[in-house]
Amino acid sequence: MSDGPGPGTIQTTALIVAAGSGLRLGAGGPKALVEVGGRPLFEWALDACRESSRIGRIVIAVPPGHGREFAVDPERDEVLVDGGAARSQSVAAGLEAVETEFVLVHDAARPLVTADLIDRTIFALEVEPDVDAVISAAPVTDTVKVIDHEGVVASTLDRDTLRSVQTPQVFRTEALRRAIELGDVEQATDDAFLIESAGGRVGVFDGPPTNIKVTVPADLAMAEFLLGRDPENS
């Protein structure tokens, strides 16, 4: 897909999903509030959205009862909404505050995102009128094998056709709303899957392998290293 920056013409709302429990991280509280690089995880994503030339309103879906722990600036049109137990439930809640044609969904647990990646992903959707969403994804470098019920290799997949899905993911807002209404939001771990399940088309934009998601303690250590080494994540 085209990845040129181009002049932006469509305003986009950013929806940062920050309602995760942090159980696998052993955080003892909301994952988005865990510190990395001396600040809460969610603030890295928030700043990238603030720096983007394409983002207007920023909506953050937070764990119910924890809103006071998330510092936002209302003068910048930043708002908090209570998230849900499942990821797509949080997205559905956040969509109620979205009025723009496009919405960008990003995990608060991916602190390595940059404004440039956000802008380029939005642009990739702008120039593809026949798709409902564009997702950032990294090429798979490991060999991936399918195993059967006995634990024996059944096949080896062509890794040239495989991508490891990331966020940001940018959607035509109404397409995402329809997909959520039709889909199984309690089971969906990826919002683009709901678009696919509803018969929509999803484009892929190659994102950097450094755009990691913090899930377990080892991820936190890697994020600390990468943020300290190169804030642009080139």
C-alpha cells in the first residue's frame, strides 16, 4: 500500500484503548498506568497522538473507577470514557465520543508508536477508497508451522504472506460501528477481525518491528531499552 505522507484532508479521532487489567504483567493495577521510561505507558501513546498532524479529538478508554489517575487536557479536546471487560467493548464505548469520518484505534500498551507512523497509517486509508480499514503490521521473520491435535507438524506457512498485527489501526468510523454491532466483541482480540468478519476489506501498512506491545515483564524491559535508545523507533 502507498505510504507517502501527503497533505491530510480528513480529520481523525484517536481512540487509545487503556482499560487492560495488567494481570499478565503482574502490575497489580491497570496496565496503562505502569511506568516505562519514567512515565505511565499511556502517556507515550497520548503524546504521539498529540504530535500527529492528522489527529483532532483524543478519546481514552480507561478502567472504570480509575479515571482520576489518567491526566488529560480538556483544552486539547481530550476525553475519558469507561472501558469494558473486553477490548472491543472498550472500543465500542469510545466510539460513542467519535464524530469524525475516521477513527484511529491504538493500544496504550504500545508506547513505541510515533506521530509519523500514525500519520502514515491514516494517509494509507485516505488513498484507498475501497478498504474499510488499514492496520499497521510487521513482517513475520520466524518460520511458522501449523500443528495437528497430536502435536505433529501439519504444514509450514509461507512467511512472506504473514504479518504480525499491531496498532495503530485506522477505520472508517461507520464501518467499525457496524462491525461491532454484528460481531462477537467479547472474543475479538483485534478490531480489524470484526471488519473482516462483517465482510469488509482491511489493508495492511508495514509498521516497524520495534512497535512492540507490553504484555509480560520481558516486554516492559524491552520497551525501556528501545525508548531510551531511539525515541523515533526507526
